[in-house]
Amino acid sequence: MVIINYFFMCLIFGTTFLAIKIGVDAGVPPFLSAGLRFFIAGLLLFSFLVWREKTTIWLLFRKEMFFTGVGLTFGTFATLYWAEQYVTSGIAAVLSATGPMMIIVIQTFILKQKGNRKSFIGCVVGVIGVTLLILPSFSIEISPFWMVGCFAIILGEVFYASGTIYSKHVIQKFETTSPIALNAAQMMHGGILLIILSFFTENIQLDYLLSPASIGSLLYLTIFGSMIGHSIYYWLVSRTNPVFPSTWLYVSPLIAVMLGVIFYHEYISWLTGIGTLTIIAGTVLVNFETLRKLLWRKGTVLQDVKH
């Protein structure tokens, strides 16, 4: 089930960079777009779970939900949405692929946890692979805003890594609470913060919000990107470790390129092939211990069934 959910999550997240770009290019203010996406998704999920008596309204008032929302939603997506005004979705995907490496760096050098050499090497290999994958389609006009946008995405990945590590602690603390409820609560907090930021920094025009591209982008990102994709991500963190689910950031550019080839007949170069193989190798290295444990557990179950 873990592997199936992982690939389904990668498939969903592999399309979100382009969906964000479509919404931003349609003129929707980036902070408002991100805020509406996460607040609506969190509100719908949380309301459903309260109605089913799977959680209580008091969960929203826990400080852990606020801090998780700051890391996983507010910090990560405020920077990403803003940056995609100035960088392409492909470059955004490449820079976002530093997320798993940020997690390992924080765990090793700040939290003083014992490092895993295979995971660190796998992160480096994965970033190289993503770069090779996207390199043939790069069309970069370097400008001050482009540079700031790139640094903003990297800063967002620091928030993302911190939020992911912290969310593992939160899940363990609220072990009797559904991970989906925890995710919904943190999305609401992050979404509200993004909307507040938008009110103070952006010029909101209703015409842009009601365009077909804006509505389509918001609906897709809310339902698939947030309600489904991020719930699976939170579930995977609860079932495995902070690094394993984060490696979708290596797989997503691969999916984006494949979609471009299938639906838009985009060109594939030899660098694309090398990048694909490199990404696969890096992902396996990062997840080596997790995959070994999952396969060993599966093999043990099969042996028990036979006997």
C-alpha cells in the first residue's frame, strides 16, 4: 500500500508545478491563489472528518497545527507561488528537488542525528538527474527577479524540510488522530496565513479570479494537489520517515517531461534519457533502507501465509 500511494502521490504532484504556473500566468495573485487552494482544501477535509466524528474542532486550536502549517504550507508555497512569476515550472521543479537533501542536512547537522551515507549520495544523484532531465528545455533570461525567485524556492525548501521533520513529531504526539485530519488542520492554518499576506501585499482583481484558467487551476490544485496529494504525503510520513515521501520531488520533473512528450509532442534528447536513469538511481539510493524493510516485511508475510 505504501508503494502504491507513493507512486499515486508522485503522479499528482508531477502535474502541480504546471498547474501553479497556469494560474499565476492567468493573473491570479500568487499568495491569494495559494491561500485559497489550501484553506478551501483543508476546510472541506476537516469539516468532513468532524462530521464523521473522526476528529474534533479543538484540533485547530493546537499550536502544533499552526507551526506545521507555517512550515509545510505557508513558507513552502508562498515562496514557490511568488517565484513562478519569474521562473519556469521546470526550473521550479529542479530547485524544489533539493527538499530531501535539506531534510538530511537538518537531521544530520542541526538535530545531530546519525546520517545515512546512501541517502545523502542519493539526494545528490537525484538533483543531478533532475537537472539533466530539464536541461534541454531550459530557456533562461537571467535577471535580478529570476535570481531572487530561485533563492526564494530554495528558502521554501528549508521551510518544507523543517515542516516535514516537525510533522513526524506531531504525528507521533497525536497518534490517535487521523493523519488526514492533522494535514487538513495545518493546511487551514497555512492557507489563512497566505490569505492574510495577500491582503497586505497584493492588488486583488476579481476579473482574474474568474477566468477559466484561474478557476481550472484552483480547482485542480485544491482537489487533487491538496486534498488528495497532501493527505497521501502526510499519511506516508506517518507510515515511513520524513525523507521517503519527499523524494516525489525527484520523480515529479520526470512525470512532467513524459506528459509533455505524450500530449504536446515535446522533444526528448539523450540528456533526458541519462537524466531519467540518474533520477531512478538517486531515488533508489535515498530510499534503499525503506525499500529493503518494506520488501523484507512483504517477504515475511508471504512466508507466513505459505506456512
